[in-house]
Amino acid sequence: MIFEELSEFKGDLKKLLKKYRTLKDDLDVVKKVLETVPAERPPFSFRIDNLGIETCVIKVKKIACRSLKGRGVNSGLRLIYAHFELENRIVFIELYHKNNKENEDRERIKKHFK
């Protein structure tokens, strides 16, 4: 599996790393899971519909972050990514904490994907 990151995602990660120091390692664990099962897996992840684009965009709602002790996969972190099955490629779009933001940035998704 090839993993790529939008520049906006890199900014999201940099900002969140200040608060959640284990996040980079936690994302490595997420990548290992996505290599095995990149498609949606309710209740952990869901496809985002009604975007008006063909690209498969998935929202991961259950990310275990060790910096958020005692929370397990209910850390509140959200990861948005595009899955290109034929190319065996995943592009990370957005990373945020649900307390800081209610939903994914649909404009960012539409700007980069069709």
C-alpha cells in the first residue's frame, strides 16, 4: 500500500503533535491496519457520501491514541482519507479532534478529488 499526505494533512498533524506526542506512532498502527483492510469497517470507519465525487473517501472514527490515556479507541480523533483500490494507494486528507471541529472539511476533499 502506498501512503500519501496532502499538505493540509501535514499541517493538521504538526498542530496535533504538539498536544498528542504519540500521534505519529499511533498513525503508524493505523497504517498497518489500513494495509490489511483499507475499505470502510463500521463501526470504526465509514464512507463519506454525498460529496458529488467518485473518489472513495473514508472517515475513521476510532483511533487509539496513547497520549489520551484511558480513552482507548474512543480518543475523539478523526482521520479522513481517500482510498484508490486499483492503484493500491491511500491519501490522508485530514486529521482532527472532534472537540475542535464537528465534521470533515468537505471543501478540502472536493478541492483535491473528483
